[in-house]
Amino acid sequence: MTTGNSETLHRLLKKQTSDLHEKAHQIAYINSLLKNNIPLESYVGHLRAFAIIYGTLEHQISTTKHSEIKDFMEGYT
């Protein structure tokens, strides 16, 4: 992926998700997580859950038949 595409995508995603991030920061768990104020076991569980989610997303992206996504992701890895 070229740097220009990456920066554009980053700005677009940030703009489109800013309201959701603000709402998420009001959730007690997320607020504590951001302040590094949760038990280690909770943090490990959080990372494990995200590993499953990201692994699934990466698989779906790698096997997509949508040419737009393939073109965008070309050279990203």
C-alpha cells in the first residue's frame, strides 16, 4: 500500500469512528484499560479476544473476491 493511501484511509477511518471512540471511552472497562488500571488477567483476555478478531479479519481480507479490496491491499503485507 502506498503511504498516501494509508494516510488517507487512516484519516477517513478516524473521522468516521470518532463518535464511537468517544462513546467507548465512557465505558468503565475501556476507561480503566486506557488508564492502565485493569488486572493483568483482564488485559491478557482482551489481547486474546482481539487476536481472534484480527485473525478472522485478515483471513477474510486475504480471501476476498472484491477487486477494489485486492487492489488496495496489494503490497500492504
